[in-house]
Amino acid sequence: MELTIGSSVLELVQGDVTQQDTEAIVNAANRSLLGGGGVDGAIHRAAGPELLAECRTLGGCETGNAVITRGYRLKAEYVIHTVGPVYRGSNPRTERLLESAYKRSMEVARAKGIRSVAFPSISTGVYGYPLKEAAPVALRTVAKFLREHPEIERVCFVLRSERALRAFEEALGKVDLAE
Ligand code: ADP
């Protein structure tokens, strides 16, 4: 599924974010940046040990923030590591932190002159954010950024499961992307 936002494209696909050939892929990291399970583990395995070595030099990342490293053995030149919130029930603060994780990732990409970015669904694995609540936040935040910053030409959400893809497709049909 694909949507045009100004001169940019927002895309939803089912797949593995580690395999994307966008200039940057985003990692759903934890605050230590020292590796974990889920998509973080998969990215570190695919990128090789040099990625962890560079992460060690960064001193962690706050929830809602993002930092960038090289991509090493990945097709993507860069990895943007962002830390989403742990979900403990729906509340505005948690939602703001999820929004911030997407927004800061886009800002970091833009600051590097990156034109294409692939995201996994942040916080919806081990961190427990329900897909139905997370998908509209992800889409709204990225769509708003693309409208304001057309230098980023393509953003692809790469959803691991069919269920996640469906949740994002449904959200895309519902959220007001002109907000
Ligand atoms: P978090 O700790 O932010 O919840 P997880 O890595 O546990 O991060 O999960 C985030 C989302 O990424 C989940 O929806 C999970 O299904 C998905 N995921 C796991 N592996 C991959 C992958 N290789 N590519 C894309 N998405 C993935």
C-alpha cells in the first residue's frame, strides 16, 4: 500500500526491516543501545559486531530520542536507533513519547541528508504498545513530517506480521493525514 504526501511517498509493506535498501533503517532500541531481542537483535545480527562497537561509544539514548550510526554489513548505509516507550496503559505521556521517537528519527535522518527511511513498528513488541493504538500515532507523525520536509522522499513501514500490516493499513484508512 502506498500513499503520496506532497512529493514524498509513504509505503506499508510486510517484511524484514533489516533487508531494506533505504538509506537508513530505524531500530527499536532500548536506552542502553547495547542490544536486545526483537528487531534490535535482528539488526545487530545483520549489521555485524561493528554496530555494537559503535553503539558502545554513544552512551545510550533517552526514551523518545534517536541517535544514528553507520549500517556496516546492512544494505542501508545508516541505522537510526530510537527508543520507544514501554506501554503501561493508554495515556497521553506514553503517546507523546511514541510520537517523539518517530519525529526524532525523522529529524536525525533529515540532518544527515538522508532521503529514504524504513521503520519497524516501534514499541509494539516487547514494549507492549497495542498495534491498534500505535499505528495511527506512527502514521500521523511521519505524514506530518513529510508534509513539512519534502527532502525526505520515501518512508516505508516494514511490518513483520500480516496482523501488523493490517493494523497499519486500517489506521491509514482512518487517520486524518492532513491534520
Ligand atoms: P520494542 O521493544 O520497541 O517493542 P520489538 O523489537 O520487541 O521492539 O518489536 C517491535 C516490532 O518490530 C514488533 O511489532 C515486532 O513484531 C517487529 N519486528 C521484529 N523483528 C522485525 C524485523 N526483522 N523487521 C521488522 N519488524 C520486526
